Amino acid sequence: MQRRLSDYLFITLKGIAMGAADAVPGVSGGTIAFISGIYEELITTISGVNLDLLKTFRKSGFAAFWTQLNGNFLLALLTGIIISFVSFMRLAKFLIEQHPVLIWSFFFGLIVASIFFVGKQIKVWNLGTIAALIFGTVAAFYITTLPSMANNDSSIFLFFAGALAICAMILPGISGSFILVILGAYKTLSDALYAFDLKKIAIFAVGALIGLLSFSRILKWLFNNYKNTTLAVLTGFIFGSLNKIWPWKETLTVFEKATGARTSIDTISDFGTIEVYQRQINDFDTFKMISDKSILPFRYSEINNGIDPQITFAIGLMIVGFLTIFILEKVGSKTR
């Protein structure tokens, strides 16, 4: 595939969008890759990383190796993903702590639009694709209801967390960062990135690399043999993930880091949402959310002592997120 420098700049920008999405627990970089028109090329390229590349390198040299690898595409995309993920993870942490309703509103609109653009790729609708859609929806919704585990920073745990999370990161609708939250590894990784703990970062990266190379082959096979069914499952994944993205939440149980105790929110605060309580005391580390549920904005205000649910700004950001997907899709259609 012949590309110009401007094409690779667009791919880097798509990588930046993917990295930003993957930094937020609940949003999938795979969704961004799909909407922007590079998903199947990404899966095919990753699944092509094998021992044959080394044979090509020995027999034909670096140029042939780089072409077979689709190296320019990978380099441009990974540059954007890495820069964005490392930098945006810090920004995402701040926004989730200080402005959770607004950031989740933006991503809610983004995901709603994604359902339409992924779903329209399904060419044949029958009982099989409908069943696949329902399965994907139920599976994703169930994942969003799973309680978070306590933080764990052992090397073996980080390795397997990386392998599992990267599989989710390349699936539209399933958030790799949210999988890290469920596993209790999100804070460990974000702290390692913040402190530049190279050992922990390297262990996580090796696990992610092995998981990526393995899972991409499965996805490539599914797209080659069961494309419509696979697309239906992925559309369901995105639809089911909306529960996690819903901006207004009521916290059910929390985890106290110092003691390891798990308790209901009403035993520690008059506020019904842990993020609201944390902002009041300016402490985001002592307690961590284990489980929550989606509620209406007016209920959110009621359980949080009359706090403004920010409905107007939230709706505005949902619209912005929705339109962002239209822009990404339009840019993607021009650069495919």
C-alpha cells in the first residue's frame, strides 16, 4: 500500500485518539481504530508478526523485512498511541477525579455514535447475527457490573494483567483500562507511568506484547471466516459498555487501602458517590470504588446533598462526542 507522508501523519493522529481512549477506563481504543478505518489493517499487521519476518530479514535484508512487517504503518500508529497514552493517562486521572460527569458525558456520546458506525458494517442480518449482537451486549454489560479487585503490584500479576488488558484494548467496546480497574492494576500502572518505574512498565509491556500477538491471530481468523457475526458481537460489546460510560453513578461499595476493608459508601460519607466525597476531602487515594450502578441525574443530585448534576453541560458534551465520531469516520474514509 503506497502512502504519502500526510497519510502517516493521519495514522499518527488516529493513534493519538486510540491512546487517549484507552487511557480512560470504559472507552476502547479498538472502537476508535474501527471508526477511523484502520482496524482490519491493524489486526492483519499484528497477526503477521512471526518467525517468517526473521527469515525475510536474513535472506532479503531490512527493507524487505520492514515492508513485510508494514513497519511504516506500525511506527506511525504506535508513536501516536504511546505519546497519547502516557500523557493522557495523567490528564484522564485528573478529569475523572475532578469532572467525572463531564468527561463521561463526552465519551457516552462518542460510544453511542460508534454503535451506529460499527453496526452499519454488518451486511447480512439473520438469526445468527442477532444472537451474536445480543450475546455481545449481555457479555459487555456483565463485565461493566463486575466489582473491582484490590490493587496488586506483583510481577506475575502485572504480566497477566497486561496480556488480558491488551486483548480488551483492541476489541471495540471492551475497555482495556476498565479491565485493569477490575483487576486492580489500573492504579499500579498509572503510578508506575507517573514515577517512570521502568521495571513495572517493562513487565506489563511484555505481557501486553505476548497477549497482543496471540489474540490478533484469533481476531484475524474470525474476520476472515465469520465477519458478519464478529461485527455483530463487537457492536453488542459497544452497546453493552454504555452502562460503564453513563455519567451519573451511585457508589455501592468501596475499598479502604490502608486496612483492606470493604464497606458500603454510607458508612464513610453522607454523599452517595465516592468521587463527590473524594473531591470534598481532596483525597483520592484512601478509598477506591469497588461497585456502583447507573442512576438518573436527579437521583444523583439527591444522594449527593443537592449537588448540580450538570445536565446542560453533560448533554452538550454528549453531542460533541457524538459529532467527534462523525468527523473521525469522515477522515477515516478519506485515508483508507
